[in-house]
Amino acid sequence: MGLMRFHTPQRERVTREAVERSYITGLDCVPTQARKSWDGEGALRLERDIDESGCLHIPWEVDGYGTLLLSTSSLMERARPYQLPVELARGTINRLRTKSSVWQMAGLEVTAELASELDSAVRTFAQAATNQNQPALSSRLAEDAIRQSLDAMALLAQQYSRQVLESRHRNAGQLPTLLAGNLGGSTMPENLEPMFVAAFNAAVIPFNWRCAEPECDKDDWAETDRQLKLCLRHRLKILGGPLMRLDRSSLPGWVADRCRDFNWLSGCIARYISNAVKRYKGQVHLWHCSAAANVAAGLPLSDEQRLRLAVLAIETTRRCDPRTPVIVSFDQPWGEYMVETPFALPPMHFAEMMVRAELGLAGIGLELNLGYWPDGSLPRDLLEIGQLIDQWSQLGLPLIPMISIPSGCDDDPLASQSTARPVRSVAGDCPSIDSQKRLIEQLLPMLTAKQSVQAIVWNQVFDSADHRFAHGGLFDASSRPKPSLTSVIGLRRDHLQ
């Protein structure tokens, strides 16, 4: 049995929620389940049935950044406790220095400001690591080193994005990357259309089965038709789907109630997708066949059954429309759901099986609903997000990040009954419109700079209609644009066709 123990001078920093959301990964980056408890010495114990080294991932409050999921370096299992703040600082600095070195070898020019920030973080960490006999002092220094490392990460990501985008523009001019906004479940007010078109060169028509077929054999495509006309009027590229999302908020009630009958469910899905694709064939530029099939989402379906349904969605779409490219997307791509369901298939393994099956996939979507839990992904720093993109690029297909970022966490009456709720800080602080804007300004250029990223989707544009993610839109509940919209418009203007 493997054991790791962690001390922290300020136990209140490690809340019950943080312990519940923590996990350990090995070399394969797959989360493994651990039994967590506090022992008589005030140390956090994590016990696993496997005996091997690993990285602890745990939500941690950082001044100026709120709650982020930070990780240690790879640690061997031992009974003697580690100092948690010191190990989180070590892991954060290790990721920063590694990525900085890799990018410099690839030609990145590091400014004097960034070099100074990185050097300062390393010196502060060295003091923390060599003063562990004074836990309070060591912890304070480690906190400073973490914050300095995150400051340096922001500078590193900014310089990477700027230099790579400048290089790509010299070779190709404005980039053909699609930037798509999800139109949601209702018609966009006409006065918002100019701002939407200024921000996006493509649109997602959601094809929500629950709305399109509220009763068996009674189709209602009126809203989809209106959204299609809007896209055609503004010459927007159209991403259609997801045609299938296996959760109770997306399936019609008459389907969700009988989903234990797998053969019947398969027939209903094939019939619905066939009807939708045949109706809009030749008008949609990219079919999003299946979303989040890797996550159980409260339905009584096994991994094998969800995989078979995803394959069915692809094959049905391609049979009805063999010329239009098709993609599938995966939710929680870091695999946090495996902490609760340890025998689930890891998301990248799920995707790899579909790629190897040679189903004709044109790309893979990664649903990055950052800062939502549990039906989403915990907040992470820029390099962690970039590393995820690099890992999934190894599958050899274009990637489509699908993003949501909260701008608040108070009551949102139009949010669905999804369990995706914005993550509060340890002190109870909420995400804000400023934090949403800041992350967009840092994240979107970095994603656009990645060669493997051929489209970016904003999962929820409007908070004024029924939606899945509380406060995740670029327009608020009164249809007023948030400051984040200006940042998206600027990205489109500066970099995209």
C-alpha cells in the first residue's frame, strides 16, 4: 500500500472541499483514487492501493489568482511527511523552468523582465526549501515563490503567444482559425448581431435534441432554422451540434426515462441524428457528432456502451453526409471524474480508441469549462492548459478547445440544473468580470498560437437565455456585453480571417 503525508502550518488553507477534490497522478497523468484523512500529527494522509511515486494535485489559494489546482513534482511514497506549500512551490517552479527551457530551445526569446521574474522565484523557493526546520517561515516563502512563478508564467505565455503569432502572420497573414460562438437555445436579439459578428467568424448551432424532439416523432426545427438563416445572412461558418450529448439535460425526457434499454436508445439516437443531418446537409460546415461520451453524467451506461453510442453517432452522420467533416468532444479532459469513478476509461484513452478505429474523424474537441465544479474542470494555470493541448496533439488530429469561464458565482436563475457551479476561493470570493477578462486575454492568444488548434469555441455567449454554465456568457442576463467581449473582438481583429 502506498502512503504520502503532507504537513501545512495553516491547516485552514486545506479545506474539506480541497481534500475531496485532490488526487494523485503517475507518469501517465491519469488520476488515481486515494483514501484521504487527517492523522493525529495534523498531517494529510493519502493512501493508495498501488505503490509508486506520483504528483499530488490539490486546489490552493494564491494571492491575486484565487483558487488554482496546483501540483507537486513527482514524489516518492514515504511515511515521513512532506511540507505541502514547499512541494507545491517546487512543482510549480519545475513546470515553469521546464517549459521555459523547451520553448527557448525552439527559438523563444526571453526578455530581461521574464528572466528576472524566473530568477526571483527560484531564489525565493531555495530559501523556502532550506528553511523547512522553521515551518511558518518556510511556508510563507513557498507561498511567495508560487505567486512569483505564476507571475512569470503569465509573462512566459504572453511572450510565447506574441512571438509565435508574429511568425505565423509573416508566413500566412491572417490565420484561418475558426473562432465560434454558441448561439444557445433561443434567437439572438437583432441589436446584438453586429457585436457577435465582430467577435466570431463562425457560430455553433447546438441542435439540442431535447428542444428539437420534445415528444417522440414530433420534430420542431423552427429555432434551428432561424439560427441557420442568421448564420447565412452574416456568412458565418456553421458548426452543427453536438448531435448527441449523453446527459439528462440534453436528452428528451421520453428518452432519458428509458435509457436502460440500450438497443432502444441506440435506435432513437440513430433516427434523430439521421433526420437532423439529412435536413441540414450541405448547410453545415462541420458536424459535432458526440459530446462528453467519456463522462457518465448520471446515466446508467457503461464505458463500453457510451463508446458504442459515440461510434454510432459518427457512423450515422457520415452515412447521411459523407462529405462534411465530423468531430467528437471530450469533457473534463484532465480526467478529474476518475477520482469518483476509478474504473472509468481515462479521457485520452477513450479518444485514442476512437482514433485507432479509423472512423474518419476530422478533429477532437476538448471541453475546457474552467472554474466550474463538479460538472467542469477546476481552475488551472496557463502552462497546465497549454500542456494539455500538447498532450492531446499527440493523437495527430486538429484540436478544438471549447471554453467557458465564469464571471461571477451568485444566483443565476437561468442556469440549468447542471451541477456545474463556479468555484469560490477559500475565503468565499467569487470569480468576477475582471478575472474572466484577464484569463481570456491570456488564454485565447496562447491557444490561437498552437498549430494543432484549428478552431476555438466559446461554449456559452448569452446569459440572457437558458444556459448550462452560470455566468459563463460574454453578454450578461440583461444582454449587455461584458468587458470580455472586447477582448474576443480584439483577438479576432488582430489575428483571424
